[in-house]
Amino acid sequence: MTRIAILGAGPIGLEAALAAAQRAEDFVVYEAAATVGGHVRSWGHVRTFTPWALNVSPRVRAALPGAPDGKALPSGTQLADDLLEPLADIPELHGRIRLGTRVLAVGREGLLKHEAIGDPRRATRPFRLLISRPDGSEGIDHADVVIDATGTYGNPNRLGDGGIDAVNERAFEDRIVRYLPALQSQPRRWAGRTILLTGSGHSAQTAVCQLAAFARDAPGTRVVWAVRKPEPDWGAVDDDPLPERASLNSAAADLAGGASDAVTLRPGCVTEALHGRGDKIVVTLRNGEPDEVEVDRILALNGGVGDHALYRQLQVHECYATSGPMNLASALLGESGGDCLAVSPHGPETLRNPEPGFFILGAKSYGRNSQFLLRIGWQQVDDVFGSLIEQGAR
């Protein structure tokens, strides 16, 4: 029997766990949060663009009678409460999920990264997982196969130009929010303030719409929206089949175009430095010549990328541009552009790494490509359990 370690109890991690259970494999799911779907709950106040019908896999629907269905758009909290929690409680998964347990690093027993290159001996050595338990103690677990489904949400990008820290960024960490907060439930924290908002994706668009709504009832609310692209397109899709996404794109574009006096778009700007002035943060923005703006808070919604330090000692071939596994990254780069709904699975070979038995699935497998959909992850699980597990464990 193959010992399988699954990292992350989000939608794809639990999908992999269910596949392992159906094959009667010996598996453990490690989840750093206190509940399953820890990252999903972090954006629990946000609705998805896709309906329940596109968020529940055929495998889960068969194992979980009464799983949500239909055209309603669930929030992150609803995904966790109505799908992930019930799934984690089915007999096949019960007792297999270790909550509050973070995998700190993964290596090969008796081998370093540069040893036994391309040598089948690596597959004969078990993986060593350094884990942190809920009580703070550490230990070592072993596995024959490791599936990394830890996602990207827990590793947000930095604020400064070139993807590195802005000058003094770390000194203001307690006043920089890097995830889309539940703004409507925190009006006293945001209303009436001057906020620097960075990023142009859907999280930033959601934030600017909510902050502009605050400004109608809370005079003094002001948003300086700094985006890197000189002419952002806001990710709009022609004849968008997802109405909620189309509505958000349109509303954000209107605000960027001057629909609200509270929002000032600063296109083509990067964040150079931060420093304090009394109780304010003075931010140096650069678009050719540097310019200073004085703000109360910073909302840095610049996306994220997976934690690659986790497998630093494994032979993982990463794309130098996207940080995704090279085979899959190459396939994605070959069809770059277009809408995420048009992306198709790329087959089991794109999931194979030089490190036998180690697989990166889910959003993390897409690196810096934001076109990942849950149905891609479901097929990745099918590919891994259909043909790659036995090869990787040999």
C-alpha cells in the first residue's frame, strides 16, 4: 500500500483525499488552519464567479449526497461550510485530516537535492516531512508520495517594484493588508480614511467598489489606486459568460474612469518606498518621476504565488518565468491569453517532476498564471491517481 501525504485541505486537497480513499490507499491530509478550507475561509465574504454546479466535482457529488447544486453563486464561507466541512466528515476521510498541522519542509531520506540525479534510487527512499503540530512541537512523518495542494493564497506578493519589498515595507507590515478584507463589516477601520490600493485584478476591483460605496456615506474616504499597467484592461472578457465577473469589471472600469471623486487612478505607477509622518504613511510612487502620497492604510492586493521553499531540497523543475512545474508551465505558456473558461487539462505528463512521487496540483501548479479553475484540479487528481502514483512510488 502506498503512503500518500496530501498537503492542504482545500478543494483540491480533499478531492485528492477522496480519490485516495476510493483506492484504499494509506493517506494523511495536512492542513495548517484549524479547519478545512483555511484559505477559502480567508475570502469567505466574497462570492465566486462560478455557480455551485461548477464547484462540485462528479467524484464529490457521488460521495456526498445532497451536495449543493444549481446556479447560485456561493461565497467562500458557503463553500467551506456547505461543501468542504461535510466532505471532510464522511467516513472515508474521517480521522485522516490533521488540522492545525503545517508541513514546514519536504526532503528525501538520506539524499540531498543534488544527489542521485535522474537515478531510480531516489524513488526507493521515503519522503521526510518536517511538521509543526497544533501544540507547537515538531516531528517527522514519512510518505512514498507527496501531493502539494497548498495553493497560492497564503503567500502574497510584495508591494515594491520588481516584485521585491518597497523600501521600508517591512517596517509598516502592521498597516499593510495583503488580503481582501471584509470591508463592509469593518467600516470604522476604512471609512473616512485615505487608502493606497495596489493591484488591478478582481480582488482590487472588489475593494475599490466597496471603498467607493463607503465614500458616499463617509465623507473623507479617499482611494489612491496605483496599478502597474499604463493602460489596464481590468481582465474584461468579450461577451463574458459569467455575469458577476462582467459586472465587476464594468463597475471597476467606471471608477477608474472618474465615476467617483473618491477614487484617483494612478496608472503606470509602482511603489518605491514608505516612511512615516506622524500617524500617516508617506508612500513614494514612481511613474517616471517619484511622487509622494500620504495615506492612513495600504491595501496591497497584488496576487500571490505558491511557497516553493517547501520543496527546496527536492528535484523539482520549475519554470523560470512562472514558478510553476516546467512541463505544465510550458503547456500553459504555449496557449497564453484567452479566458480561464477556455483552458483545458493538459494530461498526466505535464504533472510529472524529476522528483519521483512528488506532484503539485491545484492553483499552485499554475504558478503565476491565474487561469486555474476547480475542474482543472479535478482532472489533475484523476491523472495522478490514474497513471502516476504507481510509477512515482516505485
